[in-house]
Amino acid sequence: MYANQLNEYAPAWSVEQVDREVARIKEAAKKNETVDVYKFCYSTIDLTTLSCNDSISSVTAFATKAAEFYQKYPHIPNVASICVYPSFVETVGLAVDGTPMRITSVAGGFPASQTFLEVKALEIAMAVENGADEIDIVMNVGHMLSGEYNEAASEVEMLREECTEDVVLKVIIESGALKSPELIRKASLLSMFAGADFVKTSTGKIDVAATPEAAVVMCQAIRDYYEKTGKKVGFKAAGGVRSAEDAALYYTIVEEILGAEWLTPELFRIGASSVANNLISAIEGSPVKYY
């Protein structure tokens, strides 16, 4: 089934090949450390609060600040979405009503994905019903590490069915747990076979989050899938993207491997909280702590 489809694709690059490509792209990224690129990167952010001390009042304040950004900084395109736990989807919806901002909800047993499939499905369905435009789920990392590729992809396919057609599904492969280019590539391809609209690096909840190395492998998989199927799947870097230079590097990885067509919020996202202030500061030319 899904595992057999992997045979239609070339194997992943070696660690050494990936390292060489990252070194090349890091050099290329220096030309993208500009105000225009920083503005674009800001517009791709899924502005995130996923803390155990989130509350209706704190999430309302957070989302309200994001909605007010349109007036405070009209020369900077606002973030793509606000990303929260499922129980706060409605809260965000009330705060950003009347703006073009989208609502992203992590769901499906985030961040470990270690619960019953029925619970995952219900959580996604409830988040969508409450107004989530986008759903971020975690692929079952245990299945991937055990070589149970059909099981991992089948679960993604079943959870995709809980989203309505217009809801964007982002699949987190937790690249820091998979470690090897081969497993990162397989998880990315399997996610796409199963209906992912985006492939995302990380939850930000384990020690190793987004890395340029994982991003290169994932973007290569997205490119190869597009060449075979004609379907464009987005890439999201999340966890550990902190500086404006970090954002420009992921922008450059997408630019170099996938091309300018992918440089749109519909196909490129950065999941972050701290990078927002750093990008605003880089754009404004002085330290800004808006969030």
C-alpha cells in the first residue's frame, strides 16, 4: 500500500550530501537577509501559544494583539494565522473576527500523538466545528521508528477525513526524533501520500526541533512528489526558529529547492512565537517587543 509507493522514489541523500547542501544554502541565504524578505517571513508565521498556562484571558489578549497589528504596523503584512490548542479555537475566532487571519489548531493528541485514534479524530472534528481553518497533527513517530509505514500513513489518511475539504492539514513528522535523512524523507512522502497539505518539521516539544538539514530533506521530498503528481504541498518550519536570520535561512531553503512558486503563505509557513518580535525588530531597525 503506502509503503510500496516509497519504492517509486529515490532514496534520501546521505548525511554528508545534506550537510554540503546546507552549507551551500547558508551562503546563499546571506543575500536574503533584507527587510523585504523579513516582511515576507513575518507574513508566513503561524503565531503560536501552546503553553500549559494558556487561559481564555491570556489567549484573548494574545489574539487581540495580533488583530491590532494591522493598525499598529500597516506597512508590515500580518501573520498568516494564530496557532492554539483546540479548546481555544473559538476564543481566537472572537478576537480576530473581521480580519483575514486564519485560525490554526494543533489536534489529534498533540504533541505525542499517543492516544486512541477515535480520540484524535474527535478532537480534530471538534476543532474544525469550532472554526479552525487549519489543523496541525503529529504523525505517529513510534510507527515510523518501528518501520510500520502503512500504519503511520493510514492514520494520517483517516484523520484527514475529519477535516472538511477547505481545511488545511499540516502533518508534523517530528524530524528531531526521526534523525536520519532516510526516515525524514519517508515520513514526508508518506504524509503527502496520505493527504497532507503541508509537511511540518516539529512540535517544538522535544529537544531537537527544526534544523536546516531536516528542512532540506523535506523540501526535496516535496519537490519530488510534485514532479511525480503535479500536487504542490507546503513546508512549515517550526520549533527553534528564533532570529530573523533563521527565518531567512528557511526562506532560502525553500527558494533554492522548491523555487519562487513556493514563496507564498499558502505553501510556506514558520511556526513560532519568539521570531515574531525579532523579525519586527529587524524590519524596524531597532528592538521591538510587541508580543
